[in-house]
Amino acid sequence: MILEMTRPVQGGLRQERKLEVTSNHLANADTAGFKKDVVSFDKLFKAKLNTDLTQAGVKHTGNPLDIALTDEGFFKVDTAAGVRYTRNGAFSLNSQGVLVDQNGDAVLGQGGPITIDAAVVDINAAGEIRGDGAIIDQLDIVTFGDLEKLQKEGVNNFVYTGNGEDEVAPVNVAVAQGSIELSGVKPVEEMVNMIDHHRMYETFQKMMMTFDEVDGKAINSLGKLQ
């Protein structure tokens, strides 16, 4: 009976992991630039997460410091743990006039952290930043030949696990000022997934209870025979 019990336990654990991932998706349905995860399992039933980097929709905000990538590539930000990559372009200026992300980390340009001291900021499709008509810097937008080496860190950042020299300039760079890339999550789809995962989890739970009851009856019957 132990073998029979193992199968629903493994199935229940898989559904539990899927529920965790789906819950995280729903929690970030409104997070700019968020990319959802796809859960898979190896032969040992160990969960593996692969990030779906599919381009999401773009929303116009009118904020000149909101920047969306409408094609390939990632922004670079300078964090306390090192350079990280993101698609979330909801930027702002800190008290020193440095362009920062929502975590307060500096957004990197070709010349390092970008400092803006201008009343009017224009950013063209190539990521070139102009302040009051003068060129300030250009956003350092990069990509990688092997995107599978990008791993999520937190909600929106990615860390590259390969060699940092693998950075390359995207073939297609398309920057939209005054806009942000929406979350890659479709709430209705995730709600349907949540219901399906929950139902499957309950099914495996009932199977475990059934096997447990059968084991209990077998033990009691054996005791009476003795």
C-alpha cells in the first residue's frame, strides 16, 4: 500500500507547487513588466521554473520617466548585489536627480548611472535621452544569446548566471517613452488554472485519505484474526 500512497502524495505536492506559482501570478497581475513562470517537473519530481519572456501589452501613462521596451532586451540597474536586468520601466528621479527603478536602484546608461537635471526630458525609440534638447545619455539596453541563463530575483529583476561578457546589444531596440509594459499575467486565465490545480489537489488528498482508511481497516482486521 505504501507504493499506492506515494503516487497521490507526489501528485499533491506537484499541485501544491503549481498553486503557489499561480498565486504569485495573481498577486503580480498589475506589476509592470512582470513575467510569469511555467512549472515543469523532472523524473525525480523536482520542480523547475522557466520564465515566459513573451512580450506583454503596453500601457500609455503620460509620465515622461515611464519607459517601455516594445521589443527584445532588458534595462540594466545597479543594485547592492550587482547589475541586474529588468523589463519594468516605471522609473523616477531620486533626490540627487539619478534615474532609479521602483527599488531605488540606479538605471544604467552608456556612461553609468543616469543623472537628469532638465525640465523637459525626451527619450527616442533607440533609448537616447535628451534633457532640454541636449543629449544626456543613452539607456544601456542589452540581451543575451542564451536567455535560459537569466534567473528571476525578486519580483521583476533577473540575474544572469553566465558570463557577464555575454551581453549583446539587441538587434531590435524599440523604446516607448511615457508608457510601461504591462504584466504578462492574464488574470482570468490564472483564475481558471487556480481552480483546476485546487480540484486536482483535492482529488489527490481524497485518494490519500482512502488509502489511509484501507490501511486502517486492514490493520484492525489483522488484529481481530490474531
